Amino acid sequence: MTTHCLIVIDMLNDFLDRWQADQRAKLIESTNNLIGEFRRLTLPVIWVRQEFNSDLNDAFLEMRDKGIRITIEGTRGSQIHTDLAYRPGDVTIVKKRYSPFFGTNLDEVLTVFDPTLLVLAGVNTHACIRMAAIDAYQRDLRIILAADCIGSYDAEHAQISLSYMDGKIASVMTNAEITDGLRQSSG
């Protein structure tokens, strides 16, 4: 049986608070629906969130150079949005760069679950989602980008990223398509 794993990336207050309320609600609802399906089938859900020290000494260069202060440790902005189906016992990875694989223990966590396929959800499509997909692909993992559960503040670059990745390093699928596939593989 194929092991599937859902990774939800950077669904944080500092990012989602900037979205229009209806778009944010739709993204959260779609993500919660997919999480619910994974949990119903007892498949792993991993959360990834970006967080930096208040002095930005661990932030990436652009943040340090421009003094960009988002997702700062200990602030509401660095926390997973409260409307999401996050549970305190869920596996959570804290990252310092776009990729959830860079400088984290995600590889070790995935070794425990031994997935052959990762489903990616979250923000931002053109940055963190793209980097996660590329790094997962470099590890010979199959990747599905959950079209209903990813988004970006930069629509143009998000679309370019999706067009590049779809059919090359990932498959872009709706929640309905993902759910159908999960049910077939578990059934």
C-alpha cells in the first residue's frame, strides 16, 4: 500500500491575515477538508511553520537586509491560524528558509512515516510550496500539489510555478481528485 503524507506549509497568521477574508476562509476550509480526509484514513499530517528570532539573526538574507519582520518567535504572527484543524500533538517542523527540508529534521520525520507520496498544501505557491516540491522531488518522492489548498499573494508567479511543476516534478490535483485517490489506495 502506498503511504501518503500531507504537509501543510506556513498557514500562519502573518501570512493569512493579509488575505481577503473570503479567500482566506476558502483556503482554510479546503485545507481543513483535506486534513479531515487524511485523519479519517489515519494518514500523517505534518505542519511546517516559519519562525525567526526577533533580532533576525537566523532570518534569510532579504529579511535581514530589508529589516522584514514577519513570523517572529513568540508573536501571534508566527502561529498556525486558529481556524485550521491543527492539534497540539501534531508533528510540527519549524523552518528558517523557504524549503521545509533545509536545516530541519523533516527528513528524519519522513523516515518514520516512510511515504512514497507527499501532498503539499499551504502558502506561498511561488516560494515555499515550490521549494518544498523541488526538494521532495530531489528525494525521489512523488508530489501532489493540492490545488484547492495552496495559495499566494503573488498570483502571476504562483501560476508560473504551477505551470512549471505540473507534470514535471508534481501533479496538481483538486481535493476531490486527491480524496478519490486516497480512497482507492486504502480500499
